Amino acid sequence: MEPPEPGGGTRPQRGGTRKLGRPRVAAGRAGLGRGATMGLLLLLICLAMPATSSGELRAFVVAHSHMDVGWVYTVQESMHAYAANVYTSVIEELMKGKQRKFIAVEQEFFRLWWDAVATDTHKQQVHQLLQEGRLEFVIGGQVMHDEAVTLIDDQILQLTEGHGFLYETFGIRPQFSWHVDPFGASATTPTLFALAGFNAHLISRIDYDLKADMQKNKKLQFVWRGSPSLSESQEIFTHTMDQYSYCTPSQLPFSNRSEDFKKYA
């Protein structure tokens, strides 16, 4: 199944009245450190349970890093303002409960934290969390690369650098992509990720009308063959996030100011 290439709609993805919001999670030890304006975000996925008398839903909260490299602030400014404290507080909080899990995305900030901020204790804890499967690296590149203007050589280079660090440091290779925030989706990216050995690809920001049609017709999941010439050799299972993207549905009170959020944190 090869859907139309996403991202070519008439509505701008950044800005405008239909842009999905970006909720931020609280600063502080249970969150990400003071001033962390682009730290831990919550993705809330609600899946219907088998019919019950109470009509309950089962909710999965996936904690993940989301720190744009070089957006608004320089890398150094971001590290000083919030990024360094993100990983410090995340590791410390993960160690407080076996049920807690986290996925890390951007290697640029993690590598700087690992080399310049992390203590020996933090590093031991990271190794432990990886072995327990409670910390996972997704994509594993230096960044979550843009899909509109970046050259394929640059995409390969940043992915190679990030994967090299993870393999040399932890002996691991990421299994999944996590492209929740690039504005649009090109066929080049799933082709590259399939050839890089990823087992699945995740996207979010595509044309609004296309996403609505895919959701209506239950086609948010598909096998993407980005390159007709390579065909099955590079196909990859792809999941498109629904209209809530990586944000919390507005009708659910998951926010840093909510008492309900504090109960589940």
C-alpha cells in the first residue's frame, strides 16, 4: 500500500488557527527542572477496552523528550536553560519507580549531557535503565531532521553520528523512528529509515485534510514503500498519529497545574 505523499496541503503547518498546541510539563523535580520550556511532553493515547459496564478507557502515557535543536535558542543556550536538567531529572525520577519509562529522541543534547553533566552515578543508572528496558532511544540521530529542505547527505550524516555514539557507548541500535514534529513528510525519510534497519516509522504533522481522511477510513497505519525502485527491500510499517498528535487532548486535565496530573505523575 503506497499512500499519496503527505504534506502537500494548502494550509500552513506552522502558525494559523488550526495549529495543534504544544503543552508543556511543569518545572520542578517531578517534571524537568525550572524553566524547561521544551522539555518532557506527554503523549496520551486512549484505546477502547472491551465493553464494560462502566465504559472505561485504558490510557497509556508515553513520556518522551522533545527538544528542538537550534530552534529559538542556540544549542549552548538550550543546554544552560533546560536541556541539561531534563536528563538529570528524568534519570533520577525513573529510578524511583519500576513502572516509569521514558524514550529519548535527540542525541545532540543527550551527548552533551553525557559528556559534560552526567555524574558517574547517572551513567551507571542509564546503563541499568537501558538493560531493564525502561529507557529507550528512538531515531538515535543528532536531531529529528526536517523533511522539506535537508539534503539526503545531511540526513545520513546526522543519523550516522548519533547511531555511532549509541553503539560505541551502550552497544545498542535504535529500532524505531519518532518523527512527531517535522512539518510534512517526504518519501525520502521512510526509505532512509528502512535502509537503516528501523522496524517501524512514526509521523504526525501532515496535511490536515489528508490526516482527517486517513483517520475516518482507519488508514492511519500502513506499510510505506517510499521508493518505487527499491520496492519491498525498503518498505516500513508506518503509524500516523491522530488529530491530537503528541499533545494531550484538551478535554483531559493533564497539565502541570492540574491536581489530576499530579496524581498520575
